[in-house]
Amino acid sequence: MKKLKTFLVLVCFGCIGFGLVKLLRTAVIQEKLFSILGEDTYLAILDKVRLLGDLLGWPIHFVRALLP
């Protein structure tokens, strides 16, 4: 039962993260963040978000590469 709860919490966090990434990829939100944060801070945050996405997605890409 504890593993199920942990899995559900992870799924919820994954869904929330996916929604935030989709929201941040809209042009209007990107322009507002760029004007509020400045170029350097915005690009640094964007690089960290992309790196996090790569780190979280590597198992999926690895399995896809192994499949015929």
C-alpha cells in the first residue's frame, strides 16, 4: 500500500511538472518571464529546466533505443 501511495505522489508531481513545462513553452508566458527576469536569469533557468527534462526522460529514450 505504501508503494502505491508513493507511486501516485510521483505521478501527480510528474503531471504537475508536465503542465508547468507546457505552460512555460507558450509564447506569451515566455515573453513575460523574459521581461521580468532579464535575459541572463531567464536563459539560465531555461537551461536548467531543459537539463532536468533530459535527466528525467533518459530512461524512456534508453528503452526506445533498445526496442526494434
